[in-house]
Amino acid sequence: MLPEGWVRKPLSACAKFVSGGTPSKGNDAYWGGEFPWITAKDMKTLWLKKAGLGLTDQGRSAATIVPSGSILTLTRGMTLLKDFPVCLAGRELAFNQDIKALLPHGDVDSTFLAYQLIANKQNVLNLVDTAGHGTGRLDTELLKGLLIDLPPLPEQRQIAAGLATWDKAIAIAERLLVNSRQQKLSLLSKTLCIPAAVSEVSDRDRSGSLPPSVRAGIPKLPRTPAGWERVHLGKYLREVNRPVMLEPEREYTLVTVKRSRGGVHRREVLHGGEVKTRTQFIVKTGDFLISKRQIVHGACGIVPSELDGAVVSNEYAVMNADDGIDLDFLRHLSESIYFQQTCFHSSIGVHVEKMIFKTERWLAWPFNIPPLHEQRRIVEVLDAATAEVTAIERQLGALKLEKHALMQQLLTGKRRVHLLEPAEAAGP
């Protein structure tokens, strides 16, 4: 049942649909200007003002232009197989044929309607099918039939303003997170005296298929800082094997290692009789664990205390060390480009997703290692930087969850906003 004063309309009754297009790519006079021409690649934020490609004045005359405040939705592309991007035009702009623009009618607030479309993302994705070549396709007529709940216009604007405030807070937290991560990478490079790698998501090649470890050329180790030693890791690290005979009725904790140095985590708990791979090995607190099939994607980490006694298959290399190296130092060292490159060059296979890590090859690579007391000071500094990043990530996650819950309440009328009287809106 709709709240008092609300109405339910199909999307076609809320906005006019406008199709985009592509000015001739063969006409150089159309391209290279400053006027934004939006494609799916640009639809990463709610408000859009810039694009990867720009039109000249001539190109603009050959394109479809929509005003500031228009809503852009993707109706064709691979992205639709997993997401439904919705954006608001922050200025006049053009867009391609994979996108539809919605120009809200006078009784509909554009920002409110954009939030309603975002809230209905799953319903829209249920309408997506695939074209013959596997590309996602959203039938415009089906999209036009999507039902939208609308309160009176003043309430729409109040709701939109409230949610926009949350978006601003989220945007601030996202900028803080970017800065914090950049500071950590800079600190890591300085303390380890070796270039840090950026995240796998942002450091892909242009095809988007290769991890940061895959780079042209043989890994080159920077010069050895004064007081450090240049050694093969095999001097300090050793692979340990603690085989276990699985008992059918006993429970065992199986672990996994996440990509991009995401750490060691519990995968599942099974009875011995349910474990398909019979050859298993015990891991202990503090072991350095490497996934032999996923290390090219940065899958390595230290076993936490809560997973002491868990088991892994021989798809993992379990490393331990003597007093010459702190494994927490190795954990931070794993975030360097050089470390990741050596892992790739120590793996064999015909495809990056099917490569197998060879421990003995990797242990033969040289590394610059500081004295143990200096390693521990470095660990303290980098752990503090990591804790700051983690705190901001949690804050950002909490903001997004709270905004999502608020959207569900405000956009359905379960929670009503206080409408300002004219005197209140005008202020004292």
C-alpha cells in the first residue's frame, strides 16, 4: 500500500526517453574538443561532468545533447550483466547509443528519480537479456514499464537533498581512503627502498586481463641500501610440510588466501570424510602462506592465530623462517612490484590463470633485507599505516550501509521527511 499522497507510475510517465549516438569517428573535425561525450566507461559516479572523449563544436552539432539534470542509464553493454549504472548530468553533455537519457517531467525531481532507479537496480537487472554476442541488452520498452513510487514534488526534493548529503559524506570518505592508500604506498616505497605496487584493480593492462605481477622484462632489484644485505630468500625461508591423516568424523577448518594480499581466511569447516583432496597439511600461527595457483594475483598472507591448526592442500606453499627475517616484514615486502614480479617469473604455465608457482625457483631470487631490528621498526610503521587505511575502509562501509538502509525507508515512504514551511525554508 502506498503512503498517503504518493502515486505509482510507469517510468515512461515520469520522464521523456532520449537516445544517444556517435558522431562519425572518421571525421577528425568532430573529435578532440572539450565537450563531454559519455560512454559506459565514464559512468562510474552519480554526477557526471567529464568524459574520456570530447567533442569539438562541429562534433557537438552532430551529437545528441541533453541538459544538466538529465538522467543517464546504460541500456547496452557487458556492464549490464552485473550492474545498472545510473548517472546525473552535472552539465550539458552528449552520449553514445548504448545509453538512454531520461528528461524528468515537471512533477518529478531528477535527483529523486535517479535514486529510485538506483534502488530498483535488481528489478532492472532482471529485465536484462543478452544479445547474440553475449553483450547485455536492456529493452527500452521494458524499462519504460518499470513502476516508480512518487511522493509530492516537495517531498521528492527533501528526500533527494537528504540522500545527497549522505553521498557527499561518502565522497569525502572515498577521497580520504584514496589519500590514505597513496600515503601508505609512498611510505612502503620509502621504508622498503623498493617501488610499491598499486592495486590490481587500477594497475591492469589495457585489456584488463593481466595482474600487476605481469610486466615486461626481468625483475630488477634496486641497489642495496647501506647496512642491508642482498641475499636469496632461501637463506632465511624454508617450506614446511606438516601432513595430517584426515579422520572421517573429525572436523577440520580449511583456509584460503585472497588475491591482492587480502590475507588468510577460513573457507569452510568439513568433516574429514567430506574433504575431497585427501592430501592435507597443517598450518600454524605466523606461517606465511602462498597460493601456488593465485600468487600471480598476489594471493599470500600470514596465518592468524584464530586459524592455528587449520589445513591446506598441496596447492599452497607453507613458509617459515629463522631469526634472520620477520615474516611480517615479508608480508609488507609482498606489496612491492619486485616481489610480485619474482612470483610471476617463478611460475610456469601457458596462461596467467593456469600458472603454478615453483617455490624453489622463487627462493633463488635475490632480495634486499635489512637487519632484524630494522625490519621490526619498518613493520611497526607500516602496520600503523595499514590500520589507518582499514579504519577508513570500515567507516566508508558503514556509511554506505546506513545510506542503503535510509534509501529503502525514504524511497518507499516507510519513513517520511519533515517538509519545511515557507518561513522555515527562508530562514530568519
